[in-house]
Amino acid sequence: MNENLITDNNNDNINNTIAREKILFKEVKKMTFIKYLNLFISIFRFFLMFYLLTLLPIIPSAYESNIGIIIYIILLLFNILILPTFTIIVLIIVIAGVLGRSFVVNKKKDSILDILKCFCCYFCGSCPKNVETFKISTIIFGIINLIWFFHFLPDLFQKREPNYIRFFPYITKQYIIKTLLIFLDSVLLFLQSYFFYYHEYFLRRGEIYIEFYKRLIIKNRNKEAELVRNELPNNLENIGLGTELQNV
């Protein structure tokens, strides 16, 4: 599909125009679905985080060496401090972004340093709701979480167990549950990264959807036009469009 929406003129192929409209509607409806699914997953991960924190921290047998214990402590601090904080921030940002339609996207390509600076600012609540930053940060957190999962995984398939699990068999169940939930959380983070990726893709094509919206208004297809407008930010400057388009 061309990046520009085709307008009606004598050279237009009507069937081709209808097909392009269907593609745009499909993208708009996909954006609506992804937006609310992202919100649901953010809420689910919020409660999942609290449940994981209630489970006992278990030291896998691979961490019985001194270096292993140090690595374990670093990952443990990540999972009980940094990841929960990030989970809460993502939930707040997604709620505000979905209900207030306030997500933003930078038209210029950010450098890695810009993304890292913005990511750090999120913990202070001073950075815009940039979907590109969340796209990258969620996949990074998902990878770290997956590393955490793989450190637990070997004990599920080996006959030997961490020493103190032998003396406290009831911990085995928590060990299995915690391991599986960590993997689930990694999958959810990867999903959210894709959701933010699609949101970024959608916002970067904002001019196309604005033109599509205008075209629907001209054709008096107000209900469909409203569906398109609802997926665009309240403030169109958030996608690099000027104030002259704020009345659309």
C-alpha cells in the first residue's frame, strides 16, 4: 500500500480505493484492539507482580558458588525493586495514554543516549509518554526476566534439587509456580513491546489517518470517521502535526 492516501479523481480506480479504505479500517480496528489489550495486560501484570513478590525467593542449585550468589542477588534486586517500579509506571502511563489519548511519538529518530535519558526520566515521572521508549524498555525488561527464568529452569528438569528444598518439600510447589510465572511475565513484556511498536507505527502514519478521517467526513460517514479520530491523540502535535489541524 502506498504511504499516501489516494484522493478521488478521474484516474482513480474505484475498486482499488475501496480496497485501500478497507486496509486502513483494518489498521484502525487493530489499533483499537491492541490499545485495550495493552491496558488489560498492564493491569494483569500489576497483580501478577504482587503475587510473585509473595512467593518465597528460592536460590537455584546453580547459585551455590560465591559468584553465583552475587549474580542471584543482583537479579533478585532487579525483580523486587526495579521491575515492580517499572510495572507500576507502565500501568499509569498506559491508563493515561489510553483514556486521555496522550501517547506521543518523535518524528526525528532518537539516539540510544536519548532513549536511555528518557527511560531514566520515567522513574522521576518527567518524560513524555513516548511509545518508542516503552517499546525498547519493555523488550529489555522481558529479556532480563527471561534470563531470570533460565536460571531457575534447570532445577525443574534435574533430579537433584537445591539443598534446602530437600528439607522443605512444600517449597517445591512454589518453586515451580514462580518459575512458570516468571516465564509468563517475560512473554507479556514481549507482547507489550509489540503493542508499543504498533502504536508507534500507527502514530508515525498520523497524516494518513487524518486525511482518511477528512475523507470520511466529506462522505458523511461520521460513525466510521469517529472511530478513526478516537485512535489519534487529542493533541495532534503529539504526532508532529501542527495546531492548524486541531479542529479535525
